[in-house]
Amino acid sequence: MADMVSIFMSIGLNEQKAKETLKNEALSSTLKKAIEQARGLLGSASIDKTAGTMLYNMVTRLKDPTRLSFLTEYIITRKINSELQLSAALDFIKSHPQENLDRLEFEAACGVGVVVTPEQIEDAVELIIRKHKDQLLAERYRFNMGILMGEARTALKWADGKIVKNEVDMQVLHLLGPKTEADLEKKPKAAKPKAAEKDVKIEQVVNGEANTEGKSLMEQLRGEALKFHKPGENYKTEGYVVTPNTMNLLKKHLEETGGQVRTRFPPEPNGILHIGHAKAINFNFGYAKANNGICFLRYDDTNPEKEEEKYFTAIKEMVEWLGYKPYAVTHASDQFQLLYDLAVDLIRRGHAYVCHQRGEELKGHNIPPSPWRERPVEESLLLFDRMRKGMFAEGEVTLRMKMVMEDGKMDPVAYRIKYTPHHRTGDTWCIYPTYDYTHCLCDSIENITHSLCTKEFQARRSSYFWLCNALDLYCPVQWEYGRLNLTYTVVSKRKIIKLVETGIVRDWDDPRLFTLTALRRRGFPPQAINNFCARVGVTVAQTTMEPHLLEACVREVLNDTAPRAMAILEPLKVTITNLPTSAQTEVRVPDFPANEAKGSHVVPFSKTIFIEQSDFREVFFFFLDFKKKIIASHIGLVRIPFFFFFLSFEASVVINSEYSKLWREHILLSSTVSTPDTSGAAHQNTIEPIMLCTLDAAHGADIFPTINCCSILFVLTQISNDFQRSLCRQTIDCIKTWM
């Protein structure tokens, strides 16, 4: 170890940096090789600190170790002597994998041999200063000098940055002279008017195309999406494995797709989609739409025990409800025969074997290697054929792949036995592929360019690349993003199923859940859900949001689309004693308070009205040894041109009052004003969070102790006639909006 530290310190690294490098076995081994090659080129001469720093930077960023000696030669011979040249060299190598590099082309791309003289720098800067002279004289030192440097660096790509900056500073000083006191004052910031935030309104999408108003989804879906590779440039992605046949496969892929972006949304049909799936739908379909691509809806139907036809129908219905139409609806079961043939090929290549270990033996970490791992290929082929013919019991044998995943899991299962009829193929198959085997191969078959999935699948990325390369197939790129969670609710299909099976919720569309069917039942517009997903954005980090943020998006959409209606949830009768029984006044109420020009409706005002019970309260004041009951003074009702004085009440059920035209500051905001109408009774459900704490139910904790047993309350409600008519026009259960 001491020898390695001294070797690393010989190129200019300090002792601490050298010891840190040793902790990375792969990096330290590659760096040692580079140093040995450099010493071979220099002979007795030592490596100076500048070249040593360049070597270290090159080794830490180089992804293809076969190019190590090539780049080391250019660094030691001083043909590459700047960070800018090194970056250009690494980019060139990254874009030319598995090729015999053309040295002339490489040197031209890296600026090898290019010498920029001081005269050239002076002339280029002078032209740039002349271009901006008028603005410089007007703004003086408040001008953004970064513009000058940016243009100078573009014109003088291979020039020394420090020399360029000194020349810019000198010529600016020559033009403007020294700074004055006025130049030293801070430039006042111009007040930026607040732009009204635009909602992302999504219409029907066909083949990944949609007409949108306001900002596009790609503008809203920020973060990692902007760093994605272009179709056919998979090899430029960090961690992508390049094989000798990769470039030929990519060329064939481009010929078949025409360079089109292709994504897919691959749900398992074992439950109803929830709010987290809405983010995945928007991301997959939105990214394809933003890049003029297409998106597939693919059912990952490889587990017949948990799949039901109602889930297939509901998934497609929810995707279309959110405003999207897939380019094609496919099933993993469509490829069962091809997947089986590929499994046979994988065995023939020596990358898979039939194993007799039970499922219990494969659970946990640090599992010992299977005793059947080195089984002969012919024997595995014979046993796999017997698996196909149903000659083994469930769980008796599996087909496993010879590889180690990123999380340390060894030899994941590719095929297992299940004697459950498949909803599409019936009894044709008794062996079914796993997710680890099916997912990447179906992506390859459909020529997917961007396989977008949530962060928990990052551990499967290595198996994704390995399997495609082991079978010598086109390999898409898997990109991971953080999943979306909500507090005070359950967003795990596995745990929602438990809630349904135990009767805690009535079904997948129970309004306390955040499944898409439940949100639709509650009256959430699809535009609001899409807007919410766009605001959350796409980042690598997991996102946990409060439900009220989604509800805020709902209000924004309903404010523009849902006409107001009145409802009394807990009615309290009020009698106006000094108003004649025959007197009746019509009060006009706008349908859209934010835009009264969009229409209004009439509400009758008479001797008897109803208010919410929560809008009335007895007030007790304690003074010395007795308490005195005080009745509220003058109050008002929304949009009623009178004020009321309470006279008496009877057990908080009936209130007697007088009206007055006197002005008072005490105004009561009432939810509704309506004449009594016994025919206007309706059931109203009061929804509370289904969980009592912010525990994220998706993280494996036991959710049952945190269930809110009073999360839903059924109330018989008094509603007005106009509200009844409004409900008849709605296609949803209920829209509740307040005046």
C-alpha cells in the first residue's frame, strides 16, 4: 500500500488524495497502469505535476480502458495539454466506440497542434468589443461582461482562457477608462411582473402527439429528462455497456425506427393505477410527445395468479381518461414463444442453467452459489424442455441467469412454473418469465429508445444491459427517476389490495384512496392531475407531496370549468321574524365568481333560510361569579343586501332573527342560502385522510395501526334545486365548491 501511495504522489497527488484513490480498487489499478505507460514513454525523465494532473483527470473520466495507452501517449507528449483538449478527446472517444480511431480526425477534434497567437487573440477580442461598443458605452461596467467572454471563447476555442480574459479586461478598460463612483453603485433590479401561471391543458393524444395550451409537458417535466441521449446514441449514456456488435445493432435499430423516440408505459395488470402511475404516464407519454415520438401501452402480464380482466380494462381506461391514446397496446404474453426461444438460446450460450433450489433458499442476502450453476448445457436444455411440458411441480425447478445484479443478488430467476391458466393464452404455457427476464427483452423487441422507470429498478439496470448483450440484441437505455408518494395515504398496490380484502375500504374506487378511479369518482378533473404531475417534475430524488397540493391544482381547474352550486351539509333553520311570510326576493349569484360575465343563477330569499350549523355558535363570557349568555350582534350573509340581528334560539336548531339595513362590520360568511326543500335531500360523504400520520405506507411499515377508522362520514344533506339540476349535468359523483 505504501508503494502505491508513493507512486501516486510522484505525479503530484498529495498524500490524502493518494490514499483516497486507493480506496477505489478499479481507479487505482487503472491509474497505476497509466503511470507505468507514461514512465515507459519518458524513460528516465519524471512526470511533472501538470502532466500528472492531466493523467489523473483522464483516468477518472475514461469509460473505455482500451483507450488508456492512446490518451496517455498524447498527454505525455504534450499534444493534449489543457483541460479543454482533454474534454474534447474524451467526448471524441465516447462517440467512437469499438472503432479504429483516425488520428487526423481525432487531433482536429481535440485541437492538437493548434497554436493561438497573442495577435489572434487581440484581433478577435477587438472585433467583439466593436460589435458591442454602443451598449458598452451606454451601460459601461454594468454591461454583462460574460457575453464578451462567451463570444471570445467561441471564436478562440483552443486559446488559453486566462490570456483571453486578460485581453478582454484590458480592451474594456481602454474603451471605458477606470471605474467611477457611479460604476461602483449596484445596478437596480427591474421589477419583474408576475406572469400568470398557465395550466397544462391536455387534449386527446394520438401516437404521442397532443394539442396543448400553455406550457408544453417537456417544459414542465424538468430535471433528468433534459439529459437523455438521442436515439441511436445509447453508447453515450453513463454505464452503458458497449460490445463489438453494439454499433451494428444501433445502426439496424435506427433503420427500423427512423431515429424516432420510443417510450412505453408497462403496468402490471394486478390492480388499479394510482397517483404515482399518473406521474409515470405523464412522463412516458409526455417525453415522447415533446420529441415527436410514440409511446406504447404494454401490459406486463407474466403472473397469471394476480391478473384479472377488469384491471386490463381499467388501466387502458385511466390512460385515456388522462388524455392519452397509446400508439399501440401490447402484452408481454404476445412474445411468450419468442421469449422462450431466447431462453433456449441463453442456455446454449452458457449464460443460464436449470436450478433445483427452492424459493425459500433464494431469499435474503449473501446466498451461496447454486450447486447446479455449472450444470452441462445439454442437461439444462433437456430439463428446461421438461419444465415447458409440465413434468415438474410448482417451485421444484427454475431457470436462472448467470449474472450478479447491482444489489448483490446472484443469478436472478428467468423462468418459474405456475399451473394457473393465463387470461390470454389459457393452458398453453405452464412456465412464465419473470420481470428481470421479460422487461428488457420486450423493450428490445419493440425498439424502445428510453426505458423510463422509477428508482427502485436501478438495481436491475446491470441485468437489463447484461441480458440484451448476452443474447446479442439491441439494448435500449434504462433511465430511473424518483417515484411520487403522498402523505396520509397509501400508494402501494400491494397494500391497497390488503385494504380492499380486509374491508377497510370498499373497493379500488373508494374516495379515501388516491387511485385514479377514486380520484375520478371524487370529481378530480384529469387536467388537474396532469398539472400536478407537471409541477412535481421529474427528478432522481424521491418526491413526497402533501395531498393539499393536488387539491390546489383541482381548484384551479374547477374555478374555470365548474359552475358554482349551493349545498347545505349540516342545515340550521333561520326564521326572519320581521319579514312578511309572503315576501320573497331573488338574489343573483354568479356561476363563476372569478368571471361573473360567464353567467349567473337566481337564488330565492324568503322568511325562512338555512345556514350551516358550523356558522352559528353560542358564546359564553365568564364574569366574576356568574356567566352571562351573549347573543351575536349584527352579522351578514354572503350576497344578501341585509344584515341580521339574532333574537333567540331553540336548542341550536331554530334561530329567530330580524333583518336590518344598518351597516355593521360583523359579516358572517355563509356557505349557502336557500329556501327549505325536503325533496332536495342527498347523501354527502365527508372524506378525511385514511391514515392518521405521515408514515409513507410504501416503505414497508405496517399500515394497519395507523388507519383512520373515521376517515369517511355519510351525511344526509339538504341541497337546493339548482344544485340538483347541476348534479344531473355532471358525469362525476359530486363537485363540492364553496361560495
